[in-house]
Amino acid sequence: MLSADTVRTEDGGRPTPGASRPSRFLGMGFRSVNFVAAALVTILIVLPMLALLVQSFWPNIFSFDPNLKFSLQGFVSVFKQPYSFQSVVDSFGLALVTAVVATILGGLVAFAIEWVQIPGQSLFNSFTWLVLLAPSFLIADGWQFLIGPGGVLETHGLGKILLSPVGVWFVLALKLFPFATLAISGPLRGIGQDLVYAARLGGASAFRAWRRVVLPLLIPAAAAGALIVFAEVLSDYGVASTLAQSANFPLMTYSIYSAMETFPVDFSQAAALSVILVFLVAIAQWMERQAVGRRGYSTRTGGSRTMGKQQSSRSAFWITGLSVLFAAAFILPASGIVIMSFEPNLAGIHHGAHWTLAHYRAALHVTYAISTLFRSLGYALLAATAGLIAGVLVSISWWLQGGWFVQVLKAL
């Protein structure tokens, strides 16, 4: 065990000239962590981003007959081809609208869970995580199976709305509002009740205290949640390849896939679209930093007690609202998928009259179905383990290292 007299290190974990041998070994370990963290960030983030950037301006650099001819053909084709250009416009507009709506929904859910005393809060909190972890394409398919053409509750009017840009926005807003909820919940939970009580003693109504005291403190967290939703919409492929395609609403991620699936493969256009996507996310991050300024996300003041959950005369309103929201975000689409799995075919719906287990038996007897299941589980376990190790190493390096390295990590 090392004593305070034997372990003398400078900031960042590096031993001072008079440090003992254990301290020097400790400093070497810190430097090794920094090196590994820098290598991971370089391999996982910097090199792929650099490859995209290079490919977009030098389209033949990775071809079988490579050359360094500079060209903007990838960007020109993006803006000349109607489909790819429309996908850029649609993705940006969809991300902007969804970020606003999902942040409002997420903020209301955070308020109901963290500030209002209502029954079943732990259940609603669990549903928040279920919606967050559910794949977006399953929610989109669930709603299509439920009210789309040939669906369980097929209605022409609702099906037509679902297979439109409004339907795409509806599904993504339901899928992504938990990001805003999680971003806002922590700061909302940490707001000191003394601040609210002081405003009420000064004559402010409950609504005015909320609007003038609580909301300004939540701006950084709300901006962070909106940024996450904005980036998630831009990068989502599940809805883009299912519901959006059925609605003839092109999005950037599927446009990138289409460029990669053409023959010959249009690497330059795919890279140009990827660069534009990353650029839009970077603009959103810059705008968020400008809005937030130098204020941190911590809203708790020293010595202030956290706000306890408040009794509300409108608890029935909050319970009903949360129930409807989580039913639309998870229960109803999941029910649509389960019901359709028992139907004999997707063309004729019998509403339970001829339900069958044939699809499950077929899935169990198809060799590649079982192998893909175990392969997916294996990749998930491998990715989770590698991500955990990488996250721990980068976090330690973040904590130990200061200056430009941390700034680069934050930007990435």
C-alpha cells in the first residue's frame, strides 16, 4: 500500500522527479492508458471519418487503379440527382421537427416522473428504457402491421397518414423522446427546492416560478437532449429503410445505402452524403454550444435540498397522458407485431379466426434463421464488451488528461 509520502505525482498522474519507483510505474500506467485511449479514438472514429473525407474529394484513391485526382463529382451528383438531394432536405427538416417535438415530450415525461407524485412511476420509468432500447424499424413495422394496408386495424385514413412524412415524424418522435427524457431528468432531479420556494415567497405563482426559475436552469439539458435526437434522426436507418421507403419519403441514410448498392458502386456519392450528414450534426453541436454558452448541465446549488416529488390534483391527467404515450410508443406497435406473427399470411387478415404457429415453426426449422440469431447475440456481446472496455479507458484518460486532448475527445 502506498503512502502519501511515497506517491507524489503532478497533475495528470505523471510522477515528480522525486517520486518513488511505485509512483513512476503508476505514471507509466497512466501514460499507457492515455496512449490506448488515443489509439482507440483514432481507430474507431478518426480513421473512418478521415477515410470518408478523403473518399469524397479523391474518389479513386481506394479503387483497384488508384489515383490522386481531385474531384467534387460526389457532391455534384448529390445536388444534381433529385433523389439524393431530396433525401438531404427531408432528413434535415425531419430531424429539426422531431428534435423539437421529442424534446417537448421528453421534458413532460421527465417532469411527470421526477416531480409529480403519481402511482406507477417505476413502471413508466421502465417503459422509457423499453422504448429507448427497442429498434426503430420494429416500431415502424408494428404500426404498419397495426393500421397500415392489410393491418389488424386497417383504416384507410390512418393508414394513409402513417404512410406519409407525418407518419415518419410520428414514429421517430415516439421512438426518440426517451433521449430527451434522460437528458432532462438528472438536472430536473437536482434542482434545489429552495430556489422554487424563494420564488413562491416572492409572490410568484407556481407556473411563474416554473417558467422563470426551473425552465432557464433546464435549457442546457434540453438543448443537449434536442441535439441527441437531431443526430439520432439523421443517423437512423431502421425507419428510413421501412416506413419512409413505403411513404416515398427519401432520407439520407437510405440514400447512402442506395449509392452503395448501385452497380458500379458509387463510393464518391456515398462518401459525400456521409460527409454532409456529419457536417449537419457538427452544425447542430455548434448551435447547441452557442445557445448554452459556458454554463454546465449541473443545476444544483450548494447546500440546497433537492426538490421532492409534489402532490398534484391532476395526477389522473398525468397517468392518462403517460399511459397513452407509452402505449403509442411501445405497447401498440409491439402488439401489432405479435398479432401479425400468428396470422397465416399478410394479405388476408382473419382477426384471430385462423391464428397459427406456422411462422414460428418455420423460423425454428430454417437453418440460417437460428444461425443468424446466435450470430447476432454473439456480435452484440462482443460489441458490448469492447464498447465497455473502450469507454472505461477513454473515461480514465478524460479524467487524467487535460488541455487539447480532452477537447478533441469532447468534440468527437
